[in-house]
Amino acid sequence: MNSSLFLTPIYTDSYPPEFQQLLREKTENFAGRNFVFSAISDFLNSHSRGYFTIVGTPGCGKSSILAQYVTAHPRSIYYNAAVEGKNRAEDFLASVCTQLIDKYLAANGETLEIVKLKSQLQNLESHDGSWFLSLLLQQISDKLADRQKLIIVIDSVDAIARTSQPPSSNLFYLPRYLGDRTYFILARRPFLREKSGLLIETPSQTLDLRDYPAQNREDALNYIQQYLSTAPDLTAPELGQQLATVSENNFMYLSQMLPAINENSHPDANLGESSLVSELPPGLAAYYQNHWLRMRGDGLSASELSVLNVLVQSTASLSVSAIANIIDLDEYDVEKALDNWIEFLTQQEIGGEICYSLYHNSFREWLGKQSILE
């Protein structure tokens, strides 16, 4: 996909009201990510159907990428499971099926068929959602013109409340098979392959943003420079490069810290490795609090707290065996704890071993200041 995407007018009114403000916020100051859009375009053009999944750690820009895509392609279907009250399968089915009917089947008016479908949808039990969604997708697929594509975009599929559907079913009852010219574009945090929650038998491709450090750095710099161009008080030499390094190319961090720096810091200060502002912006602190709640779940065992303390205190990546040796714990227990937190960890191979660290230094420092680990 070329740069013409960014010249396309932005539309949000074609999406459900609960998503419109989010779409506007996520596309504000959007910069770069051309390598992702090119990969999506290549997949759509080289496969007759399929699933394309963007994977990345929290705050790396997945939501903004999808928001930019759908606002430039208003006929696509959009759903975000991270929006409050929208993480249950029945909410997803009601929203997506309504969008499918309105955008693709009801374009020529309320026929008896459309009235019947809407009535079925209104009285649909969540466990029947799989067949109903597949029915709609097939009906639309059969009606598509030769060059048309049906694209359903789902952000934060990992935010689903799994108790809202049988554990053996696909997340949100997503179909195992797809008809011609039917595509799903998904975004989610890192996950264990055996816990993907999706069994599909159709072409699929995964793009892991962690595999593109150079492109992420370039896009983070572009994002910073776009912001700085609207903040003339921030004129410190090399500010963009320093901030990109401290941010670890994390767009959530940048979106929260840039306004705080603009309001509170001295323009000519050298960022160094110290805190950019006296305290984290409230939005970023709340974001990290949400991470902690997900990590904690119903409560952590003594061994899990020990593992987490090691991660918080270490600025280096550590292997399972190294962590186990530090706290005198069985490697199995260490690995089990790390698997539970995989979405908040960075993995890298060092000396032939997979080593782990918390995904962002700022989050690690925030955890270290909480009494929750005592």
C-alpha cells in the first residue's frame, strides 16, 4: 500500500458511535507504518481469502495502525475489544453482524430478507453466533463484485472475556473457513502459539512488529518530529533522537510523555537516562495499572511474586535458569509464571538461551515503585 492511504479523507461516521472517538484519537498525529500497510496490501492481493494478524507489545502502535486503515477504508468492518464493555462475544457479534447487514446487504433498502436477518440477530443466543456470522459472510461473499473485498478489522482480540463463550470455540466465534474475497485483519499482544484461541484453515500471515526495529525507530522519530513541529517551545538539540531512545519506540509512551514534556520540562534540558518529567502522566500511570491488574489476575502466588521481583530489579534480560538460580525456584515454576505474562515481556536469544525482560523500562520502573510487590 502506498502513501496515497494518508491522502484519503478520514471517515468515522460509518462506524458504531462507541468507536468513533477512539478512531479519531488513534489517528491523531499518525506517522509512518508504511511497511505494515504494504504487508497488508500484499497479503490481500496475493490471497483469495484469509487472516492477517499484527502482533506487538503494549503501546507499540497496533491500534493506531488499524484505526488509520479503517478510517481510510470506510467500507471495512471495525471492532475494538479493548473498549469498555465490548470484550464479550455477544457484543462483538451484535456489532459486527449489524455493520455487515447495513454496509453490504441493506444498501438497496430494507428488503424482507434484511428485516428477517435483523430479527434473527436481535434474538440470537451467543452460542448460535458462529453459524449466523458465517451465514452473513457467505451471503456477502456471493454478492461481491469481481474486484471487491470484504475486510473485517478487529483490534485487541486478546482482550476478550473468554468466559463469554465455550473454551473450545474460536475467539469471538471467528470462522474456521472463509469464503472468497473475505479477510480478517487482527491485532493482538504476544501470545503462546498453543494458546492462540484460533483454529483456522485458510491462508494466514502474522506480522510481528518486534521484528522491525529499524522501521519502528524511523516511525517513532517521524511521530516525534510531527509533534515537535506543533510545539515550538521544544527546541533542544537532538531532542527527537534522545526521546526516541528513551521511549524504546513505544507510541503509547510518546503520546503521553510528549504533552507532559511540553508543559513541564525545560526546553534545553538534556534528557539523559533520568525521568523526563517529575512523575508519569496520569494516562500512562493508569495504562500501567491496567497492565498490573491483568498480570495479577485473581492473585499471585509467592513464587510468581518472586519471579516478578527479579524482573523488576533487573535491567538486563534473564534466562529461565538464571531467574530460577537467583530465587532458588524450580525452572518449571519460573517458566509457568513467564508464560502467564507473555504479553508484557520481551524475549531475545542470548548465548543460545531465550531471555526475558519486562517490555518497557518505564513500566519496570513503575512496578518497582509500587508497594504491590512487597
